[in-house]
Amino acid sequence: MAIKRTLTWNISQDGLSIVPNMPQDGGVQGEHNATIAVFHVAEGSAWTDPDYAVYIECEDNAGNIDATEQLTVKEGAVSYLLPLAWTQYGGIATLRLVAEQLAVGGDIVRSPDAPVRFSARQNAQDKVDGLMKGRLAQTEVRVKAAADSAAASAGSAAASAQGAQNAASAAQQAANAAEVAKNTAENAATGAVQAAGRAEAAAGAAAQAANAAEAAKNTAENAATGAVQAVGRAEAAAGAAAQVQQTVDTSAKACAEYAETCQSSAASAEESAEKAERFSEIHKTDLEAIKKDIADLKYVPIDITHIANSVGVAEMGSTVNGVILSWTTNKIPVSLTVDGESVDVNAESIQLDTSITANKTFTVLATDERGATDSATTGITFLNGVYYGVGTEDTDLLTLNKKLQSGKGLTFTVNAADGQYIIYALPTRYGTPGFNVGGFDGGFSKYGTFSVTNASGYTENYDVWVSDNTGLGSTTVKVS
């Protein structure tokens, strides 16, 4: 499993304090090798002394105590992946960095407590999560399919009903037209019969009047012919009207049957839609509950996974300006503060406009959408330096190499030419140092105590130690 988080502690050089000293979030109960614990130690402390074996011990939430094998200090830090044996009981576990002197009956030095919090979790949670997701997916598919089917049926029924209505309207219009045509044909036939009667009367009158003019006779014959033709046309129109009426009656009957079928389909579709709606309402409550359960399973509390500042260590007497704090979180919080002041929730760094002249700790507090919070701290420590190098009795200490640290211990290599001593100067308050050169203790004597003002204007007494001999060439000195 990949490492999810790193927990970091800084132990003071004298081993009496640790930062942070509040419980840090170590992950979830039962995780294995998912969190790495890192202890930063000061050069010259017991944890960097090769005469001591370094390891981490853990007291878990059930009171069990376990320890690692001997660990190696690399670049001023000791790290270890937290195993299942340390996380299995959840709750608060306490870590300590231990330095044990290799000699029989040697000293044992333990750091202050470094508490770690492991969140509890239920067994087989992953299986429950999978089952819940599967059931939700099946329910959503069934509800969607039923809703789509109901919508399609309702749409088809509506279209069918509209078509039936249009067909019935057309049939009614055709019937009305046929009725008009029939009446027109009947009127025409009646007119033709009347015209034929008048023509016959005219012909009788012409026959009785022998002396009528030939022109009147011809006119009567023509009128009789026209009357016969009119009767023929009237009869044809009456037949056509009857055929139209028959066609209209057939169409109207078919339309009525189609409309009845459509009405039946519409009723069936409406019933299906009602069933789908009832099914959806029945399962709506369960679906919302499942969604809430899954949201609860997916929820991860806010976690500040990293925090640092751009300075870390500064020389005593100096003034630090423009400090940049930086941090990362596992998600965007809903609120974010730095030392109680609100900042943009999307920000991952901030530059401070205050001047700092003494030790200072900064706290970042993040709150998530459910009100869970997480805080992390980073600080600036002001230290004076130790000075080392080669020179003569009148060498200015400030021209030597300088290392800011909180204790007397240091290992360094220099090249002392003929007439040059190896010089080591440290604040008097650090105590009397021990020297080892090439595996042999000693070789240095105290030259004197002097008031020294560093480059930042801070003044305090320094003890100056020099090698007993000059011209030692390339030499490695271990100070403890």
C-alpha cells in the first residue's frame, strides 16, 4: 500500500521538548505501512551520537508496548513506517524516540511523548461499501427503465389519440361534403324533370298549332334534347353522390374503429405511467437513504498533510521578515485560518508581513464541510552558533566556520597547516565539550572565555578551545 501521510516531530537538542506535542492524525485503525513517522533531531544530541543505538517505541491504545529494531539517523532525521501491530487498537498511541548507550548499563534517553490518533472503523467496511454501491446501481437502472418506458408509451398514446381525432374530423368533413353533393344532385334532377314537362307541353302546343313557325318547332326539339341530356347528367350525379356517401361511411367506420383502438392504447399507456410513478415513489425514499449511506462511506475528514516555513532556524539577534508559510490538505476546506486569522480556502501558502525576533510557532487550522477540523504547526527557532576552523591565537572567531545549533556536539574536518591550531568556540551555556580525534579522546585545551558579539548583534560569553598541537594537517574532530 502507498504511504498516505507523513507525521513529523522536531526534538530539541536537550531532548526536553518536542513540536508538535498535540495528537497528530495517523490514519485509520488497522492500516499497515500507510503512515511514516519522522523525528528530526539536533546535531550533537544523544540521537546523533554513534555510541548510542536509536530506535522508536510505541505504546498503543490497549497499553501494549513495542519497539523497532535499531534505526539509522539520516540527514538529522529518523523515520519508520507504522505497522498493523501499532494501529490495530485505534485511539491514541504514543511514540517515543529512544537513544540507548551501547555500553553495558549505559544511559537511556527518551524523547517527550509524540501522540498519534488512529480513527476507528468497522470490520468488512469495504464489502458493505461494494454491496451498497451495487444495489444503488441496480435500483437506479430499474427506475430509469420504467420511467423511460412510461414516457415512451404516454408519447405514443398521445400521438395515436391525436391521429384518431384528426381522422374523425376529416371523415366528418367528407360526410358533410357528400351530403351537399347529394342535395345538389337531387335539386338538379327535379329541375330536369320540370324542364322536360315544360318541353313536352311546348311540343303539344306546337303540334296543335300547325301553322306555327318552323323556327318554334326546332326550338322545342332542341329543348327536349337538352332536357334528356340534363336528366342523364342528374342521374350520373346522383350515382356519384351515392358512391361518395358509401366511401365516406366506410371511412368513418374505419376511423371510429381506429379511434377506439387508440383510446384503448392511451388507457393502457396511462395505466403503465401510473404504475411507473407508483414504483418510483415507493423506491424514492430507499434510494435517497442509500445515496446518503454511500456519501457517509465516501466521507474523509479534513487532513493537513504537510506544513513548513521558509526560515526554520535563524541567528539570535537577527530580525526575520517576510516569512512564508506553506501547507497542503487532502481536500479544499470550507474555512482556513493561520494563527486565528481567516485566509482564502484555496490558498496553500501565505507571506507574513510581521518582523520576528524570538522563537515563534505558527498554527494552521482547517475545517471541512461536516465541521471536522485539523490543525498543524511549524515554527522558527533562534539559535547562536558554534565556530570552528584553523588559525592562530589572535584569529577573529567570526572569520571561522559557523553552525547555528542548540548544543555543543559537532563533527567537522579541517586542514591545519604548520603553525595553525584547530579552534572550536561555543557559548559557555552549552557546557564543557569532549573531544575525540582519530579515535582518541582529548587533544584540546580551553584557551579562555570571551564576550562575543555575533554578526546579528547578539552578545554572550564563549569558551574557546584549541588543539594542543599545531600543523595537524587534515583532521576530523568529533565534539560531544
